[in-house]
Amino acid sequence: ALTIAIVGLPNVGKSTLFNALTKNQVLAANYPFATIEPNVGVVNLPDPRLDVLATMFASEKVLPAPVSFVDIAGIVKGAAEGEGLGNKFLANIREADAIAEVVRGFADPDVVHVDGVVDPEADMGTINTELILADLETVEKALTRYEKELRLKKVEPTVYETAVAARDALQRGEALSATSLDLAPIKELGLLTAKPFIYVFNVDESVLTDPARKAALAALVAPAEAVFLDAKIESELIDLDPADAAELLASTGQEESGLDQLARIGFDTLGLQTYLTAGPKESRAWTIGKGWKAPQAAGVIHSDFEKGFIKAEVISFQDLVDTGSIAEARAHGVARIEGKEYVMQDGDVVEFRFNN
Ligand code: GDP
């Protein structure tokens, strides 16, 4: 499954956020290094379209698309050299598809900051440096191996050359995602700074309700996406019924919870989209990549659907809502029969036809 790793300095609110994400109570203690083992939490991608479909089809179940998050221990200065918790958790980040970096913006003097002062920009710099150093170490190790393999013709020259270019960029202090390098040849190395990043600013209510301050923080990380939330409020929201939760959100100037935003932006950052299926048994969102064609999308439901793909009946969600039912959509000519070359669109409501 696709996963997003949560990273950040100690005491920035990672555990608090993760608790809210999973509705589990994992350890959230007020001291550095409280979280040591990686934990995985699965969050549903909020999708109001599913509720509409569930009503229309009188579905027994509603199954949204899951987004997985991995909580890992905090990064401290020197993490890349094996200080603090060291390389153990960097290995866990390597396997993630994207990284959500939690940055502390809340002031609370009762919560110790690992470097003594709350400074989001400096914190991001610290983490960036650690990730660049970790990547440098990985690439240098790989290069030693690639040099040998190149002599024995066991590796493509492009692999070696890409690794050299990556090393040079990292030595200049550049994150790999900020370079124009094609890193596909060295994908196996799982380089951290090559992954897509989302920045999660854990802030006070005063910042949540201050558009100018938020814009300034977002500008620091652009073109990466920024999510603003108050992890403490998020952990309270999960215990409230929907009406009370909406009221609490509104009182802090938010329309959508931070977790919902995070799931949505995370999904987008991973380059994913969903198509929908609906019927009396279930209304369900299926996760696919952007640009996928119909047979590949069918394969997400079952590999037989892909192998035996004949065609798909596709109605856009909006067309289905506008016409009111599949029969009406057909009558109005908005139910399309699509073939193998059809490129799936987000929110397509689909029924696949296939040979067994
Ligand atoms: P981690 O080390 O990054 O996992 O940080 P934790 O989630 O354990 O949080 C460290 C401390 O900060 C805990 O005492 C939390 O209750 C507190 N904390 C987390 N988020 C917030 C927040 O948004 N506002 C305030 N005031 N405290 C927070």
C-alpha cells in the first residue's frame, strides 16, 4: 500500500497528530524520543460523493479510499551520523512514498523545544540537512558498489552516472527533488530528499485564523503543499460527534479538519485519484494513479478484471447526480461505453464488463 511517513523534530506534535489520525492512543509524552517504534495508521480519504451514491443505491456499506501514514521517531541534529535515534528510523522513511514533515509553530512554553526556541524555518533547515546527509551517505555507499559492478559490467553506466550527479547535488546541499535530475535509474536507493513532501504546520489558533501568517509559512515551502492544523484540536475533534466537531472547527475558522486536509493533499501529492463503484452491497472508492487506463483501473478490483477486460460503462459522478439514476443517465446519453484506451477521470462511476 502507498504510505506517507510522518517526520519532524522531537516534541513538535507528531504523536499527537498520529493519535488523531488513527484514533488510537499511542504514546504522546512531553519529552523527546517518546516515539520509537514505527506505527502505521490508515485514514479514510473523505469523499462526500460516496454518501450521495450510498443514498442513491441504498448501499449497505460505504468504503472510502484508505491513505496510510507511518509515524516514526523524531529527527534530531546528527541523526544522519547515527546520533539520537540514528539510522534505524531513516530506514523506515526510505520505504515511504511521500513524507509529511510536521513543523512546530505552536508556542506553549510548557513543551520543551529540542533546540530551545520555536523557529519553523530553522527547524525545517535542520531536518533538510539531516535528510540530505542521510542521502549522501546512502549514495556514497552505493557508489563504492556501483564502481565495482561497472568494471564487471554488472550495472548500467547510467546508474553509475546518475548516482555521481546525485552525490554532487547533495554535496552542494541540494535536496534531490529540487534538482532536475532523472533519478529513475537509482530508484532502488529510496533516497529521502527525492520523495514528494507535504509540510504540516502544527500551530496555535492565532495562526489558524491569520491568513497572512499562513501565507508566509506556505511561501517557505512552495511549491510543496502546506497543511495548517492544531494537533491538540485534531485530537479533540475525533472524540466529538459530527455536529460538535463542525462547531469546534468553525470556532477556529476552519471548514475542514486538518486530518481531512492531510488525507486529501497526501492523496494528491502521491499522484492518486479515485473512481467509484456503486450498488446495493456497497458504494466504494478505488485508488488509482492519474492517467491510468480502464483495464489497469479494473485490475485494482481484481486481476481477472484486468486480464479479461472487455469494456467499461462510465458515468461521471456529476452526470449521475444530475440525471438521478443509471437508467436515466443511459436515457440521456451520458452513460458512455469506453474501451481499453480510455483514460480514467477522478469521480468516474464505473461498471466493468469482463470475460472470466
Ligand atoms: P512528538 O515528539 O513530535 O511526537 O510530539 P508529541 O505529539 O509527543 O507532542 C509533544 C508535546 O507537545 C505533548 O505534550 C503535546 O501535548 C504537546 N502538543 C502537541 N501538539 C500541540 C499543539 O498543537 N499545541 C500545544 N500547545 N501543545 C501541543
